[in-house]
Amino acid sequence: MAEEAKHPTEILVDDIARFTEDIESLHTTLPMMMHVTGLLRKDADKKHLDYVSGHGKVKVKSEESTTYTLKFEDMSAVNRLKRNFENFNVATRLIPRHFVTSLVSQYDSFLGRIIRFMFSVKPEMLNASDKSLSFVDLTRFQDIASARAFVMEKEIEAVIRKSHADQFDWLRDKLKIPFNKGLACWPDFIELTERRNLFVHTDGKVSSQYLTVCAEHKCATDKILRVGDQLEVSNAYFENSYKCIFEIGVKMAHVIWRKMCPDRIAESDSNIVDITLELIHKSEYALAIRLLDFFVQKQMKHSDDNSRRIMLINQAQAYKWNGSAERCKEVLHGEDWSACGDKFKLGIAALSDDYSRGYEIMRRLKHDESFHRSFYKDWPIFREFRKQDVFAEVYEECYAERFAMEQITKSQNSVVAHVIPQLQTDDKAK
């Protein structure tokens, strides 16, 4: 029996997962890469200086520097050691550039899959394509479906080759949605994609086109830039770039999903909840807030009130764990929760630090088969609630077992990205 074909939204779920995993891998890997490269660079610098000081004679010494003289037969070894150190020097500059380029490349690839989703849902959108086939081309295809697939790939390729601003114009014209209207990170996105072009084509040197495009889209820069200025990638810049690409990619995918498949909004709601909850688990609260602030807007349609309220609860806890307890309260107080079930009320009690109320609800929830005891350990919303001494007592009373969080020894989920600054050596080999 033939396997039933996946619905386009099911394929899109896989595409979204692949996209977020790919850019998260870049976000996680760069700090480790820079840390290791920095250690190797430091070791190479030490070996170079140790060789110079061990084989050379001091010629001039001051508080700022020391000049050595070396025998001719030692210069080859010195030059190799110096070159090795300089290679790591260059790597600390180039690696972040390549990661920025990869971020944009992953976005471009994801956009292609989103456009394929659009054509899969509404094949008639291809009817407006200006792509034509010659008679010779037509003879190569077995049927009209193959020819149509060929035209679709050509159309996707044509869109991907456009500037990133023009790509949004294309989407707006196709779906009648102004995607970048009110999008706070839009200037950052345009600047990022233009900087990526500079890294690929001009070694990161500012061009007149970069300045023109950035001015047109009101992109903020660290300083006044001129043609020929050198651009690099700081820790803060890469962090913001990652969040920007993540935010735009996920928002775009779900806005198009909800626009084109309104009968499958429930699956979209579920996917948004999964994505943002995972971000909260990873302590990426600011990024979760960016997404949830957008998807809980009043004009946003949801499959049911339950899904919307789950997003609100996640929005509130993201604000709380991000250090904005007042904004958390505003989110919670903006809704009437009186008719909601105990699972919602327990979450609100935990976020409001109303622990006595929480203990009462725990005792009621012990009879609810849909609320598993493992949630107390797994859900980040109970992060502070489960630290209370009385919580352990009530948990044992409810489930006749002691509450204990598993102690897992592991490396940090993420390391704060830092580029080790270029070491200023006091020693000069001559």
C-alpha cells in the first residue's frame, strides 16, 4: 500500500525544524570555535616568543618592547612559528564572518522551501509566472507535472536571486501581506544581508551600494561609515543577527501558513508553542518574547482560546525569567482566567509567586490524569515554585514519593561568545 503523501503544512513543520536547528547550531558552535581558536592562537604566540627569547640575543630593551638579534639559521624556524601565529590571528577575524554568511545562507535556503510550500498549496500561483519553455525543453518532460515542477524551480531560483528587500516585495504582491510593516528588526535584517554581500564580494569593505541600501531602509550602524571602511563581526553583532534571522524566518513561515491554510491553524498554534517553549527551556527569553509578542496580538487568529492562552502563559514567563516581573504581571492581569482550568491557574499562581494558592491547586491536580507529575520537573514555569520547601512536602503528599530534580553533569548549553582580542606582544624578532 502506497504511503499517504504529506500535507504541505506537515512538510513545512519539518522545514521550520530544520531551519531553526541549523541556525541554532551556528549560534552554539561559534563561541566554542572562537574559544578553541583563541587558545591555539595563544599557544602559537607563546611558542614563537619562547623560541625568539631562547635563541636570540637582546639588542635593545625598553619598558614597551624588546628587540632581539637572531642567527641566520634560526630565521626559518622563527618565520614558521610567526606564520602559524598569524594564521590563528586571521582565523579569529574570518571565522565570525563565515558564520554570518552561513546564517544568511540558511535563511535563503529556508525561503526557497517556503515558496515551494506556497506553490504546493496553490499551484495556480504559477500561472502568473513569466518563465517560458522552449519546444526542446518540453520534449524532455514525460508529462505536464514534470514541466510544472521545472517551472516552479525556475521561479523559486529567480526569487532567491533578488535582493532581500525585493523578495519581501514579491511575497507582498503574491499574498497581499506587507511582511515588513511594523517589523522592528527589518533594518537589522537588511543591514545583515548587505554586510553578508560585502564579506562574500569585497572582503568586508564598505561599498556605495551598502551605504545606499542602508540609508534607504534606515539601518543603524555603529559609526559613520565611508566607502572602503572595513566591517567585522563583534559578539553582540552575531548574537543580534542570529535572533533577527530566527525571528524573521519563523514569523514569515507561520504568517504564510496561516494565510494560505486557515483550516490548519491548530497545527500552526501548536508549532509556535513548541518553538517558543523550547527557547524558554534554553533561556533564550528575549527571542521567545519577540515571537510571542507577535503571535498573541489581538488581530492574530487562533484555533481556539486554549492555544492563545498557552501562548500568553509562555509570554508571561519569558518576561519574568528575562527580568521583567512587571511586564509578566501586565500580561497575566490583561486576561480573565476565572473560567480556566486548574492547569492554567497553577501556572498563574507559580508566576505570581502565590505559592499557597499553588499548593491548593496541586492537591486538586493530583487526580487529573492529563497532568503528569513529571511536569513539575520538566516545565520551566515551575522553576521558582519547585524550589520552595513546602512544595516538596505537598508533592510527596500528592504522589507518595519524594520530589528530586535529577542532577546532570554536563557542559554549558551555551558559552558567551567572545572574540579573544589580538595579543599585543612586546617582543620584536629581527
